[in-house]
Amino acid sequence: MRVGELLVPVVTAMREELPAGGCIHADGTPVAVQMHDGRGRKGRSGLWQYNHPRGNGVFDFRLGRSRDGPRQFLAGFEGILQTDGCAAYQGQVGQRSWRRPAGRTWAGTFSRPRGWIGRIRRRRGVALGRKNRTHLGSAEAGPKVAAILSLVETCNRLGLEVRAYLGDVLPRLAVTSIQRVRELIPARWPASRAG
């Protein structure tokens, strides 16, 4: 999980840029986490995915599935929040309207239109993975897994080769100042390679 730990600053820079797009798509996936409490039980947690329609995709790991995770992640966001109608998002953003061509208006949160099947397919990798990766080995692994998923998802959305991106960025992180990490996010990566 060292790779996930190294990538956290890049994902933090992506997260800071996400609200600037004015529209965030959000979706949550339940994940079991091995709790090391002496009883060997699994706890319920969530991987919350937030993404801009044409840009960054950020996964946020939270122990539990309460509204606190989305509330903290979306604090200060005042744009359009598109969700699947999960109760965890209710009341998360101020009332904003989005007008579709037929003239109907949705306020705040609204369901995904049927025509957006491409986005559903892109998210399917994590949903299918729930059955294959039955749980995380510890709560400490959650943020690291979320960082890796964030970069893989964003690279895929932008049409970047994940292996080439990680092969270039991981070594550069050791010599890049925290002030310049933003240059390594997937959307800016091609330009940073040229310069």
C-alpha cells in the first residue's frame, strides 16, 4: 500500500480542484473492512466517488456509511450535485437548479438520466470489484486504496494509459515540491512531461 500513500498528495490536489467545475457526480459503494478489535468481525464502510463530468474523479474512504462523509467532502460546494438519490446526500448542497431541454427543473440532487450509460459502465469496475475484493484488510488501507482508485479512474476517464502515468509520476513525486504536486494530476500530466 506504499503506492497509495505516495499518491495521496496528488489526489488531494485533484480534490481541491473538483468543486471549481460547478457540477459533481457522486456515488457510494459499501465496502467491508476487517476490524482489528479482537473479535475478527468486519465493519461496514464506504468508498464515495465524486467526479466532474469531464475531469477528475476522487474516491473518498469513510468508516461507516453515514451522512458525515459526504457532508465533510462537500463542505462549501454550492454547485449541482448529481446522485443516485441515496439518503446520505440529502440536504448536502444549497438549492441549485438544472434545466433540461423539456423545460423541467430539478433542484439540488437528482437521479441519473438513462442516457448516461457510459458513466455507469465506467463506475462498474468498482461495483463488480465488491464481490471480488470482499473486504479491505484494515481501516488504514482505505484511504490508500481510495487514492489508487482515484488516479486509475481519472486516467481512464481522460484516456491516459494508467501504467505510463504511474511509471512517470511515482518517481517524480520524490523530487517534486508539495507546491508543484498539482502539475502531476492526470489532467496536467501530459504538459508536465513535455516541460
